[in-house]
Amino acid sequence: MAETKRLADPVSRRRFLAVGGGSTALAAFLAACGSDSGTTTTSTTGMKSSGGAGETAEFGKGDVGILNYALTLEYLETAFYRDVVKSGLFKGAELGTIRKFGSEEAEHVEALTAAVKQLGGKPAAEPKAEFPLENAKSVLELAATVENLGAAAYLGQAANIESPEVLASALAIHSVEGRHASVLNTLLGESITPDGAFAKPADVKTVLESVEPFIVG
Amino acid sequence: MSEEQLAHPELAGVGVDEDSQDLSRSEVILKGALAAGAVYGTLMVGPYVRRALAMSGGGDVEILNFALTLEYLESKFYEEAKSRAKASGELKSLVSLLADDEKQHVEALTATIKQLGGKPVAAPKFDFPYSDTSGFLALAQTFEDTGVSAYNGAAPAIESKEVLAAAGGIVQVEARHAAAIRLQNKAEPAPQAFDPPLDEKKVLKAVEPFIA
């Protein structure tokens, strides 16, 4: 692991640290379904979250905030794979997989950027990132961490998304992150489903704290 | 919903079959529109989707029963495969893991439908035509990819946030399965940057041949 980078810019530092807020409680699988069955998803006001929607407020309001949060993560993933390809640590089939995943993350960046604009928002800026690229094994481990975290991040926001169209797009990305995570876990000889039969979500604070070491100035 | 009311008439044909008996027209249109929105990455289907949603009365129980039918299929498929697929080594462990996950999905969906006051559908009888490991793997890939697309297509119509979050937790696991099975098949594990959603009608059509 390279030395932990610190955020110099107080604004971006705050953005990456202070988005805690209430826990979403969305991890409470299936248990409390009965109570919420009457809520409607048809009006925008009826979609207000009972707990977690404010989590991404630092990235923008409502769906724009959630999309910009996702965009920030996708920027990091794209930069990571780009650096890994350049590192020369991989060849052959593994390099092919890394290139493929990297190009898919770049497509996610494009789609999310377009979606933020369509909602009238301002797309988040690309963070400057640096990743420790020491050897193939440590890089694969980091890739697996990033992808499992990315999948959990999308899952953590799904129920906070107001627009069904944005939700449909987020879900189409979410399952691809899950596929990536499964492949990397397989390459490392780890379980493809580390959470068991039901994937667990991650809240914004946990996710941002995990990626913070890779954000520079 | 009549054709004249559609904000985007060009989408009217998406996923709509005239012989549809199980779904209301508005539901079929809704799912097709959501699919179109996700596939093309646009937000242009907005007003159209909202109107269809308002007309769709199926509710979460119907969606969950649809998911339950798919999970019955997968669960039975892998349970049988333990003795039929002639799997060994890594694949044998994978089959066992997948059988266990799908069984848990069946149980969770059944419990949730009951909690919502609904009646879980009965398990159909299935017939899986394969005679060797490669035949098994080909079917497994179809089922897992279809499962992912089915959940992705149906989820935006889910009303309850808790049910949506739970469905998300399941679809991610299906995606993980799909990638692992694809690796076994020497196929691209994540072939596209966006998993295409499938509407219910198309999903049912895809699995129909395996219902005895």
C-alpha cells in the first residue's frame, strides 16, 4: 500500500468526509415489507425517502446528488483500470478482462454525466486519484475491493432514487458492477457472493471513507 | 391506455404482444418503456412511464410472484444439477453454492409475499433438456442472464422501498452467478456495460419451454 494521500482542498475533503447522515435502514431485508406497501411511486413527492435520501446531499439534490455520487465512484474506477493497464503488471487474458471492465466503467461515466445533465444538474468533477500498483495480486485485491464496494454503493442508493427512469439505468449499471466483482473474486479464489444469497448495501459514508485514501489534492 | 394518449407512440410496440393474457396492456407498456429508457440511457420516457405506472394495478405481490416463478426454476435447476450435470471440482462447488442461494431466494420471496398479504404462486413442474456438463452450463447461462434482466426490468415498478432494496440484493447475486457461470463457459462475464432489462412477457416466453 502506498502512503495514504490526504485531501488538501478543504471543500473536496469535506465532501468526501462529511456526508454521513442517517443510516438508510435499507439493509433491513424483507422484514418490514408490510408497513410500506401502500406507498405510491407515481408522484415525485410520494417518493421521498424515509431515511437515506439526504446522504448524497453534498453531491446535489435528489437524484442529481445520487447520480453525481455514482459518477464520482465511476470516475475512480475508470482511472484505476486505466492506471492498471498502463502499469504493465498484467498480460493476456487478465489484461483483456481489465481493459474490458475499464471500458465499461468509462461507459458508465458517460451515461451518468448525460443523465445528470438531462436532470438539469451539473456533473461532478473528476477527482484526481492515485492508486498503489505494486504487484498483480495486490492490484487484483484492490480491484475486487473497489468493485464489491461499487456494487454495494449502488445497492445502497437504489431505494432512494426518485425517478423510475433513473432507477432503471442505475440498476442496469448495478448488476454489471456485481458481475465485475464476481469475476475478480473468482480470480482471487474468493467467494463470488461474500454476503451470501442477499447482497448487502453500503451507505455513502462507508463508501467515501473507503475511497478517500486514493483521492489526491 | 389508447395509442393516442401516448407521449412517445414509437414505444407503443415495445414488449407488447396481442395475445397477452396475463398482463394488462398498461403494465406491458410500462415495462417496455422502462426497458427503452434504460437501454438508451435517456430520461425521455418520463411522462409516458408515469402515466403507465398510474394505470398499473398489479402491485408488488404480482411482481414478487413473477420473481418467485423464476427462482423456483433456478432452484430446481441447480438442485437437479447436483446429480445430473456431471460437474466436478470447482464447478461442483459452484453448483452447490448456486442451488443454496436460489433456494434462499425462493424462501425469502415466499415469506415476503405472505407478509404483504398475498398468496405465493405454486411451483410449476420443470423439464430441463440437457445431458452433459456443457448442456447444463449453456442453460445455466441463459437462466442467470435472464434472471438479471428480469429483475432489472421489473424493479422500477416496485412500490415498497423495502421490497425494492431486497430485490436489489437478489439481482446483484444473480449477476454474480451469471458472471461465474459465464467464466465456466469461457464466455465474456460482463458482456455489456449495461445489463439490458427484459419485460415480463419476454421473460415468460424465455422460460416457457422449460415448464412441463
